[in-house]
Amino acid sequence: MGSPLLATDGYKFSMAEAGWPLRRETFYYSHRKGGQQVVPLDIASYVRALLPTPTEADYAYLARNSYEMGAGFKAAIRKQELVIRALPQGARFYPREPVFTLTGSSALVSWLEPLLLQLNFRIQVASVALTDREALAQALAVVSCEEEKRIALETLDAVGAAPVPIRVDTEGYHARVVAVVKDLVAAVGDASRIFEVGLRAATCLQQHEIALRACHEAGVTRTSNVLLAEKLGMIPVGTMGHEHVQRYGQDEAAFRAIRERRPERSSFLLDTYDTLASGLPTAFRIIHEEPNAGDSIRFDSGDKKKQYTLAVSRAKQEGIKPVLILEDGLDAQATREFEALRAEFGWEPSQQFYGYGGFIVARTMASPFTRDRVAAVYKLACTGHVPTMKFGNELAEGKQSIPGTPVVFRRVSGTGPIGLVGQHGEAPPEGYVLLSGAASDTPSAASEPAPRIAYTAATQALVDELRERHFPHEPAAAAPIAS
């Protein structure tokens, strides 16, 4: 049956219009932490069941809400051409190994991200079910909604684990979200300065709807979830993600594409390559060209207080007033601290906004199986024929992504890392077999106390090439994903 076209984040639509919706791209899904985990289902079947089924009413709604879509996007969604290279059902994997890659039209493989990230809940249920029955029972004792319960039981059945008692407490979850959002509203003094971006942190759409109803009750009217914005009478929001900047290979070209290919206000995401050396000065140069356009800059990772202080000081010196947007990892305490900074610098409340995802949607869950627990990610790795990766402030945070079309090689004999992250088409090194796209009976991860994951020479060469391109004056880094 597929998913509604609107069941994704708003920025997916704006990026498609400012990019190349029919360009062939590759994204990969991975967990950055969490130890050895298991694939509980046939990923190819799972992905294809999520593909969008658009209607004319969907496109009309998007057009009314600043997301009018062109012929390229519509063709990409209609064609639904997709190549899936995944670890087989039952395979074990380690942090930072690519669980699967999707290759297809840019608009389509990008659109899938929020729904695919919800796969982390199934993986966590399956992994704990096979290792610690007592911990599983505690983790699933109380869940947020009937759909979350159904997913948990379906996953246990898929891995041959007996069910555990599960109680659904929708009212309790709703009440916790209301309390959290009211605290945030009190911190900023105005609910209109808050928007919700938690679809990627949810376990399922039903859970996210409960959270959004609670947000609406507390006065928040903006969300990235376009489907539920339509359903609940909220306002869909979102402009730019890291993938957009990666497509263009530099901040300036990416920022100008958003500015010059969409008639709406632009929002410039600063941290894809380097927030202070590239993102911020580039955004300010473009803002100077139309200082009254109402454009914004978004702080997303790294030392946001340092970035904020430098950005506001420089903006005041240069006589510009960009709207400031803060996201990623914010909680109530961090919000109060940024509000204190805003007051200290004399920045107007109407010029500073806050986006919250996991803090609203996931930290209020009774179950510990959240996206943050395993740091699930879905990253652009190749655009057209050009490998790409996110750097940001990764040397401090370990958020470097993998370029190319990554695959997993698993060691079956000899010594060396248990897993190697290689490239599609690369021959397996001696003692290894290709695990990505293999049959379900292919040897999986060994049971060893100190797993080690590394890059093959081909993958490391791509990393070195991209690092040299973006940071020509920095020394080459060693393979970064030893675990």
C-alpha cells in the first residue's frame, strides 16, 4: 500500500526543489553506537513497503504551504526506481557499519529518511531479545501506543523470541510530553518561537501523532512532520539539511541554491563542513546581499554557545540581523542558557527560534529504545558519480560519515578487523566475504570481546581525497571508525 507522500519532513521537499530530484544518489543507514546488533527483517521488503503513494491533494497541500513541487520531483516519486544493498536478515553488525544502502533518484531516496530511521526501534528490540531477556522485559514493560506494541511483538516473533508483557500507556506519554513542552514554552516565553522536529526520533507515526497533539495542546503550532501538520491543523516547516550542502560540495553553492531556486525565506545550515571557517562567513556574505529578506542561520552541532557568541557579535558589527535557529540536542536547561545569551546580546525574541526533536518525542518515552541510544543515522554518501561526506565539527564529535557506496566485508578466516567497510564493486580482501546483499546464511559477525571495524584501502582513499578537498591545510587523519 505504501506511505502517504506527506509522511516525511518538510525540508525534504524544499531540498528537492533546490537540488536535482532525478539525480542518482546513494544514502546509507547505520548505527554509530550500541554494540553488536542484529537485523530482524528483510530490509528490501521493509523499504519497498514504505515507498510513497502520492495524490493530487498532497501536491495541492504542499503548494499551499510553501512547498510547491516541480516536474522532476513528481517524476522521481512516480518512477520509484531503487537499488537496495542490505545486510541479510539475521546478520549481526557493529557500530558504524552500513546496514544498508539505497541508490535511486535523489528525491525518492531522500524522502525515505524519517521513516527509515524508525527502524532503529525494531533493531534494538531484536538485539536485546537475543541477549538479555530480563532487560527486554523491563524495556518493553510500558510503551507509548498500540502501534509501538505491535511493532515490538512483530519483531520478537521475527527473531523467534517469546513475547513479554507489554502495557500501552498513551495517556502517560501524552502527559509527559505536555509537561516538557510547557516547560520549554515557559523558558522562551512564547510558544510561537518553538517548533517540533521529532519525526526521526519517533518509533512510529502513531507515537509521533500523540506527541504532536500534546505539543499543540501546549501551544506549539509548527512541526516538520508534513502529514501530521495537515491532519492536526499545524504549520509544516523545514528548509535545509546536511545532504543539500553535500550535493553542492561547498557551502556557498548550496546556500545560493536555496536562496535562488525557492521564493521562500532561506535558512542556512552552518556545520556541514566547518561552522566558523566556512558556514557562518558564507551565510553572512549572502545575507548582506538582501539584508531585509528575513533569512536565518541554523546552529546544529559542536560548541553552539561559542558559535552563537561569535555569530551574534559579528552580525552586530556588520549591521545585519539574521534570524537565529537552534536545534540538535537542546533541552530546557540549554534553552534557558541561550535565552540568557540572547538577552545579554540584546537580540530580539522575534529573531531567535528553537527546534526540538528527541527531547520532546523520545526522552518522554517509558522505553529506553530511542534513536539516540544507538545514534541511528541515514547519510548521503554519493551524489551522481561524486562521493561525498559530512565533516562538520566531527573531529570533536565523531560524526564523520562514509563516502561512496559502502558495503560490509565480514572476516571468515585469518586475523584482522571483524568488519571492513569497503566499496561496492571492490573485491573482498583475503579472509573476508561480502556481507551486504548476501544470502541470509552468509557468515555474520564473530562473537569476540573486542570487535574492530576499519576501512578498506578504497574507502580510506575516498575519505582522504574529500578531506584534502575541504581541509587542504590539515594533516591526513587515520581511519576514524575503529571500535
